[in-house]
Amino acid sequence: MSASKLVNGYEVVIGFETHTQLTTKSKIFSRASTAFGAEPNTQASAVDFALPGALPVMNKGAVQRAIEFGLAVNAHIAEKSIFARKNYFYPDLPKGYQISQFEIPVVQGGVVEFFLDGEKKSVRLVRAHLEEDAGKSLHEDFIGQSGIDLNRAGTPLLEIVTEPDMRSTLEAVAYAKELHKIVTWIGICDGNMQEGSFRCDANVSVRKPGAPLGTRREIKNLNSFKFMQQAMDYEVRWQIEQIEDGHEIQQATVLFDPDTGETRSMRSKEDAADYRYFPDPDLPPLVIGRDWVERTRSEMSELPRVMAARFVADYGLPEYDAGQLTQSKATAAYFEAVAAASKSPKLASNWVMGELSRRLNLEELDISACPVNPEQLAWLINRINDGTISNNAAKKVLDSLWSGYNVGVANITAPKFTLTASGTNHQSEIDQLIDSLGLRQMSDTGELETIIDGVLAANARNVEEVKAGNSKAFNALVGQAMKATKGKANPAQVNELLKKKLA
């Protein structure tokens, strides 16, 4: 679905609730481990099992991570916040309620900014509140039974809630990716969507432009960006079809089935009143001193938005480039290393965002596992800048580097030349590889002039057409000259010489 705000005459309205599992080693109100993959019910304490007399004790590490997130999105950190009991009955919730925050959350407001199709977007946050995760129901179809695993019960979550600011499914996915980048960048969440560390609920509604907000349906537990896109696209189409057929949309919680590509209703959607929130009598108010907040601010590493602004100021990059290069710490570090060694920030940006990213995506590699190190790419860029090789020739050199370097093991073999990873003189390495592949551009102007004279003599008709004002004929002569030099001539130099001789 395109980024257009209108779909068949309807405006799409989307808000997100994201459950971000925090990277603490123990649970939010108990000392039980949060490690993933243990045998069922081996990482649950008396608090998690809700045994009589077991009382919750706040995990300071969870609060620390909430503060870090608030600072990362320019939100207000509440000096005093309250924990509440959210009452509902479900097999994997042994207490009969979930400890969460309602009226006064720890993080209030904030904004997430990102680029979509080159346009800067902003999504306002309502809040981010701390809460405990529920357990997990296990359904064994082959024996017709279900069980409860409480290993996940009590795992600390930061639930991040947006305003209904997104106006297309593409914008919503771009927001989710940006949020994922932020929480993994600052290290409060490992971002593993397959393990449930980053779970998104999308509230989707449609309306005619200018009309009040439509009735929303909440798509629960979207754990991949691909399925997120498919689920919201289907839900938008379904709601429009229902309205066009004269039906009213009923507020509901729905699930997405990747096998059918459809959403299906799970239950009617509850409102806050249905949960009968009230302050938890076992937990005092959470008080966060300003000194704690300021100390955290001073200790945090450079945030992606701050780094992107620095890339614009220091390297003269467009905002879009800076945003793309700060998608991960590894990408940003790689770019800075290339920019420093090549002293060509824009060309470094173009190669990292373009050819390098294309190859990494094709092979599903993270940039941390890139077969070409930053210094090698920097010297390749230097040889483009000084006219030693053309841009197309540089791609051929990159091919050889890429195929020969795999996780630090060197096997680049060209005619009469073997490159080893142990060497540190990357300038020499690149120069030898250029020569061994026969890609060095012609530097002898006299030789090039002789070749061009031959091309002009062999293409008298094109020469006459150029003099008559035919630009296509000029391009044909450029092509013939490049062919005669086997692509080793500098195209700019060929153009200059041809214009001089045809004047």
C-alpha cells in the first residue's frame, strides 16, 4: 500500500502500543531470572506464582531503563508515578490482575521522528509506562491439552503508547522500525521480535476526511515488520469494505494469521473502565529524583537523533543521509571510519547507503559482518576521487574484495595476485588489486588523443551530425571512444577532448 493518506476516499488513522521487554537480568518485582528459553516454570518465584503473602519489590534497573527511554525521546520523566492493578482474568495471570501504571506513568509525552520517502515525519507519544508481563499459555494440539508457563510472568515491560498520528500503513511500519532502532541503540531492549522482546499492537481505523475518528480495531502481537504491514493493509481494506457495504465497525481486538493474510476477531475490545484500575496497595509511589535523571543524561551515549544532527553539521550531509546512516551504531561507526580515511563524507555516505547496503541486504548480513572493512572502502573512494578508476570499475574492485573476505578470512585471488587480510597497508592492497584486474584509467593524454583521433576518423558521419547539433551523435562518439580504450579512459576527459576537437 502506498504512503498516500487516502485509500479509496478514506483516511487511515493508526496508533501504536508497543510492549518493549527490558534488558534486566531479573524480573520487575522479583529476583527470578528473565533468561529466554528455560524449561517451563523453572524461572518463576513465589511472587510470579502469586502465592499468598508474596509481596512485590521494585527492580531499580527497570526504572533506570525507563528514564533512559524518556530522555531519548525528549519526554518528561515524572518525579512521582503510581503503580496500579489492572484487573482481568486469564489463565496465564495467576494473580487475577497485572501490575501496571495508569493515571500517572513514569514517562509522559515525547516524540519519535523519522524519514519516509525523504519526508520527515513525527509521531507524538502519549506515555511510556512500566508494567509486568503475563505468563504464556501452551497449547499441545496433539494431546488436546493446554498448559501454563510462568517463566515470562513478571518480566519487565515498558509499554510505549502513541497518539493516533500515523496516516498510512507505511508510515506506521516506519515508526515501528524507528522505535525499534531507539530502544536497541540505547540498550534497554534486545529487540528480538521472534522471542517477543518487541511486540506491537496497532490500533487501526478509517474515516472520511474531516469526519470524527472512526471505531478502531486493535491488531495484537505483531512480531515482524513484514506481518505488521500485511496485517494493517488487510485491516484497512476490510474496514472500508464493511463501511461501504453498510455495516458498522465494532471495537474489537483481532489477531493476524500469516497463513491466510487475514485478521480475525479475538474478543470485544475493553476500555480502561473494564479493567477497574486502582492503586496497588503493596507498592508505594515510585519517586525519581532530578539528580538521578541528570546523572543518567550525562552518562548516556550519543543518541541517534543527536548523531544525525552532528553528521549534518560536521560532514555537510543531507538530513536524509544522516538519518539512514544512524539506523544502527555499527552503520554509523562504519561510515565515520570511511569518511575519516577518505576525507570524502558525501561519497562515503553514497557508497555505504548504496552499493554496500545493497550487497549486505542481498546476503542478509549485518554491517558488523561486512567482508570489506572501512579502510579498504575508503581507499577505493580515494581512487575514484583522484581519477585512478571510474565508478563502475570501483564496483568491480568491490566485487573482488567482497568475494575474497569472509569474516576476516582472506582469499582474494586475481591474475598473478593474492591479497591477504593480515596486511594493514590498504592503499597498497587496493592499488595492486586495481592493476591486477586491469581497471586503472588511462593517464597518458597523448595516447588518449591518438585513440580519439582514430574514433573521429572512423565515424565521419557522426562527426558531421554533431556539428549539425545532434547531441545523440556526440554520445555515440563518447561510447566509441570508451569502447576503444576498453573502458579505461576517464569519461570526463573523453568528453573534454571530444568537445575540444569538434569545436
